Amino acid sequence: MSTGSLPGWFWIIYYLFLFITLGALIFSLIRKRNIGMSFISIIVVITVPIMSLLNSIGRGEGLNEFEHLFSQIQQGAIWSLYVVVGYLFLLVWWFVFLFSNKIIKTKGKNLFK
């Protein structure tokens, strides 16, 4: 019998990503780096999971959250576009965060300098 939900390991990774991102955002704000982008990212990291959860409650029988999200994208639902753009924005923020804090270096040089 299908439960219609993603496996437990996925949710562990998902919530770890969100909590680590939130911690890194707070760290970035404390160090006063990328303040504008970090502030927007805090709003995104809080609103995107809530938006996704609220709109996944009424999904069809047998659809997991991922399948429901992409079926809603195909139908042009605004919330699904916001969720996908939000996750992409968080990935871009991580890229900027890692390179601007010199965590990732190429041959001893920061790529942005």
C-alpha cells in the first residue's frame, strides 16, 4: 500500500538543509556579509516550506509531494513556481556564501577576486 509520501531519509536531508541554511544565514548576517541577499533568503527559507506544506495537504491520492509539486508546475500554479524559484534562490545563496567567505578556493585564490 502506497502512503503517498517521500521516504524518511529524504525528509531528514531536507530539514537538515533548511536548518543548516538558516544557521548559515544568521552567521552571514552577524558577520555583515551579503546582508540584502541573506535577509531575503531568511524570508525564503521560512516561507517556502510553509507554502509547500500547505499546498501539498490537498494533493491527489497516491501522489507524493515531489510529484504533486511538478504536476502543479505543469498546470501553472503560482505557489509551485514560487517554491521552485525559492529553492533555486537558496542554492544560489549557498554558492555566493561559500565563495564570498573563501571556504572554497581555487589554487589559493578566491574566484571572485
